[in-house]
Amino acid sequence: MLTAQEREVVTEAVALFLSIQDQTRAVVASLVDDTDFQLRLPSPREPTPMRWARVIIDYCEADGWRHVPPWLFNLLSRMQPARVELLPVIERIRARPPSWIGCNGGDPLDTFWLGRSGMPFIDRRLLRDHIRHMALSVTGSRIPRILVVTGATQSGKSYTIELLDHFVREQQSAAFELPPEQRPVPVAVAVANVPRGSGATASPLALVNQLADFMPTATMEPPDDNAAPNRQNEYLAQWVLEQAAATGKQWWLVLDGLDDPDLTDEAGGFISKLAQRVARSVDEPSARLVLLGYPPALVSGVAADWLASEQVAPIGEVDLEPFFTELLIGAGAKAPLSSDAVKTAVFWALKDLPANGDRMRCLNQVLRESVARVCHA
């Protein structure tokens, strides 16, 4: 229902709301106003507002649009005080998107739309292939476990998280349709972000705490920072992987914003230690590590065959044509489409985009508006 970026905004808003409530379960149940929700809502082991928020949102998203109105719509629209930044999300999730949006039982890595949220995801064929290959869990194999994504500033590296999040949630949905004994190892994504301009304060401990917030079974505190930096990084890398293994899931650990020019040597040392631990881990399911904006040459102590890499390239006309072809057919146009109709749609999508680093964000907005117009036509 939500994109990964929307989910973080929503999670922070719900956590802030819960931080001023006395009885979390009762308050949330009253907002959602559904008996099934109240009876089945699981509890996190550590009942902090942030972990409660993640559990609640995951539970609402798993139910999707089965209830009318959706549980997530009720929750967000009834929270007080109202949050202005949530209004576009609330409006979008009110109604189920058209059936042709999403992968509809096909390969979730082959779709142009992510998670039925309507978010377009264009091109990135190499990334899709890397995720498909890295998701395999074969004991003793040399399948890459570390993915490094590079590219110019604002080129779309962070959209990698959206595809991963979509892949994981589609895997979860497919697993629920199987008998319990036939379900594969569950997968999950944890993200630690270095906001632009904050590299100097992004300590290894801060990165680990962000990752652990996604793991509801993490009940211990990470090691303190009294040890020497190299030993401390070793402890932290070991600790976060132990927390991941304790959940019984295959975790994709994503570190974003690593191209910040002020990123410290200590953070770089932790990244290498974590990569080394992921590469040589014997735990099953073994974790995967995704480094966004980090040069592969800086990942030390890891053999090349454990690494996969992608350099994000600009999106052009040839990348958009398949997207608009599928969009127009989904909207009711008869196949085969004339090439002029598709080329016209591509022309208008690219026409007024800026040439600077804001290009990808603006293109994403144009494509989302195109989808919204078609869905509500």
C-alpha cells in the first residue's frame, strides 16, 4: 500500500502519536474500529513507540484493501492532531488501485509498478537481476551477498530501497498463500540512512540502532562505544547480525546516503567490518548487505565474488516506452498501440524536466501523476 519512503514518514508520525498515549493497543484499536484488528494485532517484544508503529503499519498493510475502508486509512485519517504531510497518502490509500497495477502473481521484479502503490519503477534491469540472484539461499554457494549501487547525486540510488521493499512484500504475500510447511524463509528489509550533510555525525552505533529498529525481536542493547574503534566496529557488526539471525528471517540490510562527503573513517571501518561478516557468515538464512553511494573499492577485506554492483544510468526515451505502453493498455487502449501514441506520452513526460540533480525526483512525480490520472479517469 505504501512506498518505502511513505512508510518511513507514516511510521514516524504514528510513533510520535503513540508516544503521548497511555494504552497503545486500546487507542489504536479504537481508531481502526474493527474487531478482527483488535483481536489479532501482534505485540512487539520491546513495546517502544517506534516498534509498536512498525508492527501496526505492517499489520495494516498485510490486510491491504480487504476491509472497507482499509484499516490503514482509518488509523491515519483519525489520528489527532492531523498531520498535513499524511494527507496525500491518506487520500491515495482510500480506494484499491486498478487490478492491472502491480505484478498480479508474476515475477515481482519484472513489474513497472511497485506494491500496488502506483509508484513507477523504470529500467534498472541489472539491479532487478542482482536482487533475483542474491535472494537465492544455497548453503556453501558463492552467490553475492553484498550489493553496491553507485551513481551521480540524486540519480535514483535510493529508489533501490523501493524495489527491495516491493520484492520483500510480494514474497511475503505469496508465502501466505502456501501451507505453513511449504513457506520459504521469510525476508525483510532494514534501512539505516545518512541524511545529506550529516556524515560527520553518522556513527557506527547510530547506524546499528537504525537497523535494529526494524527487528522487533531485538531485546538487547548494542555494545557501548568504550572499545577502540576497530574492535567496536567488530562488536557492532557481530551484534546486528546476531539480532537479524534471531528473527529467523533473511534480512537485507541497507545503508543509504554513503556518498556524503563528510562520512567518517569510523563509519567506513564499520561498513567494511559488516561486509566482511556478511560475506563469511555461516548462519542460515544469511543476511544481504546493500550499500548505496559507496565506492566498491572502499569495501575492504571482501573477495570480489561476494560483491555485485550497479551504476545507475540516466533514464531516457527508450526506458519509458515500455512503461507507457503498459500504462495505456491498462487504461483501455487497444493493442497494438500506435508508436505515435507512446512517443507522444514519452515526449510530454520528459519535456520540462530540469537538467540538474532534481531530474529523477521530477520524473518520478510526472510518472506518478500519469498513473493517477489513468487510475481516476
